[in-house]
Amino acid sequence: MVERACRRCHYITEEKICPNCKSTDLSEDFSGVIFIFDPENSVIAKILKIEKKGQYAIKVR
């Protein structure tokens, strides 16, 4: 399957609807990947305002 990144929250998924924010605005054109395992204690998650663990794109076009 094809991975897509949500343009709204940057969550990476293989679905056609983002399971994180329920948006349908997804793109196959993204770069950079970060993995958030513990969003409550992650400085990166706080800076990027990520509240759920998962795989996120750094830049989505």
C-alpha cells in the first residue's frame, strides 16, 4: 500500500482518511519522518503539538 501524510496533522497512514484527525486531505509527497512513542514526555511532540503516538512527516507538500 501507499503511505500518505495528512496535510493538517502530518500523521502518516496507509488509509484514505487520517485516523488521527479524520481529515481526507492526504498527500503522497512528504519528506522527513519522526516517530513519537511517548507524546506526554516528548519535547519534540510538545513543540509540534502532537498528542498521539505514531509516525509523522516533517514536511508535507
